[in-house]
Amino acid sequence: MSEQTGAAEERHASWLELFFDLTVVAAAAQISHRLHGAATIGQVAICAAMFYAIWSVWTATSVYANVAGEHTRRRAVLRTMLGIGVMAASVPGVWPGLLPDHGDEPHGGSRTIAFTVAFLVCRGIAAGSASRDGKVIGFWPATQGVMAAPWVVALFVPAETAYWLWAGGIAADLMFSVMGARNPKAMEQRATSIRRQQEQEQFRDRLLRRLWRGRHEEAPAKPPLITTAQVERGHLDERLGLFVIIVLGEALAQVVAANTEIDWDWRVGLASLAAFWLLIELWQLTTLYGFTPAPRSTTPLEPWAALLAHLVVTGAIVAMAAGLGGLIPEAGEHLETKERWYLFGGLALYFVISGVAGVIGRVRLRWFLGWQIPCLLVSVLVAALGHSLPAYGLAVVAAAVPTWFYSYNRLVQG
């Protein structure tokens, strides 16, 4: 995709980037816990919006580091880590009026303000860092800006209205990135126009210094000329895959935590083993196929499409984590409808993305007919009609579905 392709194959995540990823663990844990306690569609929507906000901060910072390489500004990344930490700590109290039995919490709306301010500041840090380096990031323009107005206005309206403003801000954010990335010529023209303006200003400044200040006067430091950033695809794929692994680790922590607070019997043991196996299979699919769960092909997703797919896949895993956290304590009972939908709805979303990636990658028809479509249908059917199965039975089914999905690699491809 660029002249840096060879270098991208050699580059791996830095220690700074791996340290930065640790903040995702805390954020995913808080959102999964909040999702488990959600009782209405509005509360689920707020959880989804908060996950997008945290994901977008991580993405903007990771994309900036991708194009900056060894010149990544360490202080900017560390400040963003602090911001994500504030966002994670704020999650339980964001819009307390929408929380069950939390409408009169002592912190009121302070956590909402903290979350919103931290989000906007973190996005601003990534945008400022890329601009100071003279980069126009056309493959994901949201790295260099955010529509702040909906988020700010939401602080001054009722909670039932605020999440519609958040939805509008998220939609605008995604549309800006997708439309900009799909029109690379416009981004290049913008970069060229800014660069020419910079060159003219620098020429004028040099001329004025010679005429009025003398030729030997030391010139001030020049800002870097604007250039169009090139994605290092190997590094980006690795970063997105690592994020998936981190979220899977948080799901595993949910299973372990659920086992620390209940009495063990064979139902709990079976459900826990099935949950553990489910996460193993999702990990194996990630290591085999990458962050998009479809067989490898010669037609990779464009960076903007890969980032959208990554958003859905990681959100699906967070939903599955919430479902598993509610399933283990109820192993011998019938699972609540919402917990069942978290688990199998998350699996369904996972397989939807696999289907999209498979179409783009031109995977063989047998994979769709024998693996992807059956796994998607089973997930949807159990989510909708699986109320008669005990929770441990649902866990076994949930583990069996990705096991079959993974078997394609061995049965067909050898």
C-alpha cells in the first residue's frame, strides 16, 4: 500500500504501546460490569456509547503511533493513558439517572462530566500530536478531530435526551472517517494545498528576515511540512489483534470472578469449563485469522473497513463477557433473556463480521454454507428461543459453535 510496506512487516508493537493497552483492561471490565447490570435498552445504549468512546480514544492513539513510528510522542501517549483511566473509573456513574437504583448517587453527574471531558481531551491529544508531526491521516480521519458539540451539549440536557446526542456524535465521527477514507484524493489534495501554503509562508518569512533582520540572524524553528500519512499495515493488524486478545482476557477474568462468589457443583463446573473453552476457541480464531474472523486471503480489508470490523468484534466480545459473568452464578437455573442475548447476540455479531470479511476476501462458498452461516443461525436461534435450556446447557452450546467454526481450518484446509 505504500513504500513503507517492507518496514511495516518488520515493525512490532513497542513497549510503550503494550503498556498503553493495559488501560483497556480496566475500561473493558467496568463496561462489562455495567452492561451486566443494565435493565433497559437505554442503559445498554449508554454502555455501547461508552465503549465506542474508549475504543475511539485507543484507536486514535494507536493510529497516530502507527504513522509516527519511533517518533511517537511518549508524553502524549502517557497522558492519554491517564485519560482512559479516568474514563474507566467514571463508567459506573455515567448518567446515574439511567442506572437501576442509582438515581440519587452522591456523585450525581460528576462522573458524566469527568468521562466526557477526559474523552474530548484524549482525542485532542492524538489530533494535536499528529498535527505537530505534520501528518494528514487520510485512512482514519477521526484521528485528527472530533465533533465535540454533541458531547458538550449532552451535559446540559436530561439523561433520556443526552444519549441521543451521544449517538449523533458517534455517527458523525464514523461517517467523517469512512467518507474521508473512501475519498483519498480529497485528503491528498487537502494535504497538498496546506503544504503549498506552508511553503509560501516559509518563503515569505525567509525573504522578510533577509530584508529587515539581516542574513546571518538565526532563523526560528520551522514547523514540519504537511504530508499524507501512510499506514504500516502489518503493525496496524498486530495492534488490532492485541486489542482483541486483551478483551478476551477481560472476559476470562469475568469467568474467574464469577466462580469466587458461589458454591461449586457439577453444573457450575461444566458451565465454567465451557466458558473457558469458548474463550480459547475465540483466541485460536484470532491467532489464526487475525482480528477479522475469516480465513486469510489475498484481499485484506481496507484500513477503514478493518477498524469498523474491529469495533464490532471487540464490542461483541465485551457483550459475551457480560453474558458469561451472569451465566456462571445461574449455572443450574434458566438464564435471563438479556444475559442470553448478550452471550449469543455477541456470538452472532462475531459471525456477521466473519461473513463480511469472507465476502470481501472471496472465501470459498463451502466455508459459508458449512461453517459461517450455520454458526450464525444457531447463535441467533438460541438467543431468541433458548429460554428452555438451563444455563450450563447454554454454555455448552456457546462453546460448541466456535469449535465447529474453527474446525474448517483442519477439516478442509488440512
